[in-house]
Amino acid sequence: MKIRKRIASLFCAAALAAAMLTGCTGGTAASSAAPSEAPSSQEASEPEEVSSAAETETTDDTTIRIGALKGPTGLGMLQLMQEANDGKKPYEFTLAGAADELTGKITTGELDAVALPTNTAATLYNKTEGALQIAMVNTLGVLYLVTSGDTEITSVSDLAGKTVVSSGQGTVAEYAFNYILSANGLEAGKDVTVEYKSEHSEIAALMAAGEADIAVLPQPFVTQATSQNPDLKVALDLTEEWDKATDGASILTMGCLVVRRDFAEEHKEAFDAFLDDYKASAEYVNANPADAAVISGEVDLIPAAVAEKAIPECNIVYVDGAEMKEKLPGFLQILYDANPQSVGGAMPGDDFYYEK
């Protein structure tokens, strides 16, 4: 199901401002660094005081049309979504339940920028012959190994001889887990049995019902499962295990923002201002998970009760520019080595990376 929030113009937006939703406060610019600022280099820093949203003014009053998935990759934009609804920002958001609902719209020009899985961004870059670029990384790893009952897993090596249920076969979830297993001397299908299910929610239900003992799950499904069954616990953070396996040479990047190259070139000032606003929004969400969760429920991104618990575990960041260009290729190379089609058949060129 899609939810489309439209802002016709800045003039119209000002008229709508009186209808401001509750819970809207601002945020200072989020840390553009990422990995070195938190355990396992993942969290954006939190300021002592959160001020009003980034005041970015441009002479380009174009409305930027943004798409986001209902899940972790959209969480960093929650403040922007509320500000757009309140008429404070010239942004229009479309929320979707599946990536293919958004990829078609950006390739046809119906959307200007979309938040997508990072390997999907590389695939679209190849498919469109460079018509799309990656503007920033917004979500690092959200994968966790969850166990139930008396199952004790304290290291990856403890998985030898075990059965793990997972979803996302043929996606980053599979390639990342297999790479982590391999780095620890284990082979999926030989040393560890991996049973794939079609949906994250199916695995969460199996774990909550006690019908599976070990699972790879992303947020917010980890939060949903552990909330329903107090016997479930997070045994391993796979983002931390990725960092160990790669020795910090790459980052496990689950989500990013893709922009149409022609739009970014024609409206560079407005798009760069949007990125500044995005940084502020990501910082606000990290610093105010309870308030951000209220917005999440209002815009139908993730239910508020789940979002409040999940946000601190979702590795919401803002990584762009030189750091993105340094860290992301290593991640994409690992995916390419596992299956070239996972990134569209070829490694992206240097022009894949947008520069402000």
C-alpha cells in the first residue's frame, strides 16, 4: 500500500503550516561520518542539544519527489516527512512496501530520489547506463542473529552443525551471512544449514511461536519477535561480525538514497539543500527515538511502538562524499564476487557516486 503526501508549492505549503502535527521538533546536522563514531563504527553521534531543523534556503523552489520503503531505510527521513506534511519543506513523499514499486517510478522520472537497498542502487546504475547515482548511505547493517530458549550462540563459530532460518535468499542478507560464515571457516550448506523462508514476518512468527531456534532477522522484525516472545534474544550483531570479517575495509550498507542524475544536475542547489535537511533529520531521529516513532506511526512507515524500540538498533546514519566512495566499493565487490548479478552484472564506475 502506498501513501502519497503532496506539497503543491512553497506558497501552498505555508498555508498548510497551521495544521502542524504534534511532536515536531528539529535536529542539528547529523554526523556525516559513521563507522568510527559508535560501537563497531556504526551510530551517528548525538548532540547534547537538538535545535531546529536545518535552515536551508535556496532560490530553486522545485518540489523534490522522494520515495521510501516502509522499513529501516525510511526512518532517517521521518522529520522531513513531518515537515513536508506541515508545509515547511517542498518535499513530497511516496511510501511503498516493496523496492520494485519505487524503482520503476524513478527510472521513468515519476520520482526524483528514492531510498533503496544499496545493491539495488548499483543494479539500477548499470541498468540505466549511469542515469542514476547514489547520493548517500542512510542505513548500515540491520541484520541480527536471534536465538531462542537454551540455545547459546556467542560467536559465529558456534553455528557449526546448527540450522539457521533466514529470509532474503539471493539478496544482501544471504551474501552478507555467507561471507561472515566463510570468514569464520564455515560454509553455508555444508557446515551450517540455512533454511530460507519467503518473508521476514514468517520467520519472526516462527521464532515467536518457538518453532525455530536460530534465525537471521533484520530490524524491525527483531523487535517484533523479541517483544512477542521474551525467551528470544539477540545473540550476534551481524554488522559487528562484518566489521571483524573485513577488518574495517568496508561497511555493511543496507540502505542508501538514489537520485536521478539529470535532476541532480538541473536542481543541484535544491538537492544539496535536501541532503543537508536529511542529515538534520537523521540526527533528530537518532536523538529522539520516542518522538520520531510517533511520526513513524502517523505516516504509516513502521508502527510507533515497534519503531521506538527498533530505531536505536537500526544503524541510521548519513554517509556521503569521500567516505562513501572509500567504503562502499569494498562492500559491493564482496557482493559482486558472490554473484555479479547482485549488483547488476558489473561494478559501478566512479560516476556512480554523487558529489555535493
